[in-house]
Amino acid sequence: MTQSLPARPDLWTLDPAVLHVNHGSFGAVPRRTQETAAALRAETEANPMAWFRRLPDRLAASRRALAGYLRTDPDGLVLVRNASAGVNVALSTVPTAEGSRIVLSDHVYGAVRIAAERVARRCGAEVVTVAVPLEATADDTIDAFASAVDERTAVVVVDQISSETAMLFPVTQVVALCQRAGVPVVVDGAHAPGLLDQPVVGGADFWTGNFHKWPCAPRGTAALAVAERWRSRTLPLIASWAEPEPLPQRFDWQATDDYVGWVAAPVSLEVLAELDWPRRRAELSAMLDEAAALVAKSVGTTPPDIASPAPTMRLVELAVPWSGGDHEAGDAFKHRAAGEIGAELTVTSHGARTFVRLSAHAYNTPRDYELLAARLPALL
């Protein structure tokens, strides 16, 4: 494995004794952003009244900067705590009648499925799951969604980059399909910011994505983009004093909360710009192609054949005695990896298949994956 752009672990405060090969779950906040957040917290505690008095203007400025990074309309962008919260807001906004259907794929993030099932129970609706094989082409995926969209469909939720399988979905075409059918569509773009140059999908009724993953913002920073026709009826999950305000301001003020991460988030975008992130992202993706092959060989498998893999994330299949859907066994494996081989990784699944999902950022080097390949077989 080669790397022409030098790794920059110095920009983070990560423990060098640990193999950090799972950036995609919780991200990692750069040192500079941590310092900015610490200064903002000190300012808060020096004069809480002044901090909250100045907060609306600071939040508005941060929101505009984040909208600019996403290349989307700032008037339709609201800040939320994570993409799951964004999906919950969208599902609570779209009318769901008794007997209607909420359509998802079998790659859907677990918390999003739980949100859909909650809405379905409350409204007397049904959750319909579309099967999309790992090897599915874009046309296969579109056909799968098309087969499930009919006059009973209340809303479609589609992953942009699936969390469990690191797969790019043809969301532009799925959105167009839903538009033709007159069905609202929610795009779960949790991993899209930083991995796609223009992640917000034109025509989508709702799009949501996290800034704490690839853009490395403080955790609890995410965005929800709302199409104009839904803006007047889209409300925060918690009713508070900002309720009478228009979108997006009604989402800014959720009473007494910690807004430091939202204000500090643009600093992480500055770090990405200095890293020449688009070029580095392409290099990391190429490095992970080699890394996945190396790690898979070490455990006696091969990387799955995914038609459209996401940038900077790859799967390595594990031959384990437990089913891919056994989350308790998967969690135990992750804990063993942390304790026994010093590797922070994640275990995902699709159907009965189990994977280690590798993901990388600018602090990673080929050596991380060479060490993982050397150590991982001891856990199997």
C-alpha cells in the first residue's frame, strides 16, 4: 500500500497505541476544533447570559457555513443532533394514514428502522422492506424500489450510503421514481457529507446527514435539508420557545442546551480544506481497496463484490459461527478486538453475512491495516 499525501495524525489527539480503523462510526474531532470548543465553553461559563444572548447570530452564521459546504439552500437547512433525529423529524412531518406503507431497504440503519416502526404502530401503517443484494447494480436497486411503490405508499426512506454495507445507492434515480409516483422521499445521508461533493439530492423532500463523521465536526452536529413545500409544517421534535419562528430559526433554539459543537463545526471544515480533502479522499479509498484485500486474506475470506462501494469505507467478510444479525455476538467481538489486539473496529451485517467495516481518514496509514491483518486472525 502506498500513500503520496502524508498522514496527519498530528492534527488529532487520538491515542497512537490504538488502531483507529473505524472513523465512520463516531468520527474524530481535530485538535484545532477541540481547542475552539474549549474556548467557547470557557466563554459560556464566564458569562452564561451573554453567551445565550449572542448565540442566535452565531448559530445562524454556522448554519450558513455548513449549508455552503453542502451546496444547499441555507433557508431550508436546519441543525439537528444526528441523522437519526433528522429522519424522525421527516417521518413526523409526512402524513401517514392508516393502512399506508413506509418503504425501506434491507440496508436501512437500525435506528431509522425503529423510527419507521414507531410511526407505523402509531398510525396503523405498515413497514415494507425492499431487498437489495450487495451485488445489485443501480438498475437493480431502482427496480427493487419501484416494485414496492404504489398508491398505498406514504413515504420512501432511502440510504445514500448505507451504514451497514458501505454501499452507494442511486438516490437521484430513486428520488425521481418517487417524484413520478407522487410519493415523499427521505434520503438518509448520514455518511454523505465529506464523502460526496454535493450530497443534498435535488428533488428529495428531506435529506439528512452527519457532520461528526467525515467532516470531523463535534459530535451532535447534523443537518436536515427540507424542500420548500414542507418548510411551513416541519417542526422540531421538542416544542420550545422558538416554535413560532419560521424555518430554519425554529430549530436553532431548543431551550437550554449545549450549542458549542454547532458553533465550532465550521473550524473542522477549515481543517479539511487545508488537507486537500477531495484528493486525500480518493487516495484513502484506493488505500482501503488494498487494505481490505490484505485483511480479508489474513482471515481467509475475500472482500464482497459491491457494485458501488462508498469512498473511504470497505467491507471484510468474517467467517464466524454466529449469524450476521446477532448483535450481541458482534458487540462482544468488537470488545475483544479493543481489549486483545488494540483495534477499534465495527462489525456489520447483511442477511446472514458478517463483516468488519473498515473506514479511514487523514490520520490513517497503510501500517494501520497491515497491523490489523497481522492481529485479527487471533480473534477467530
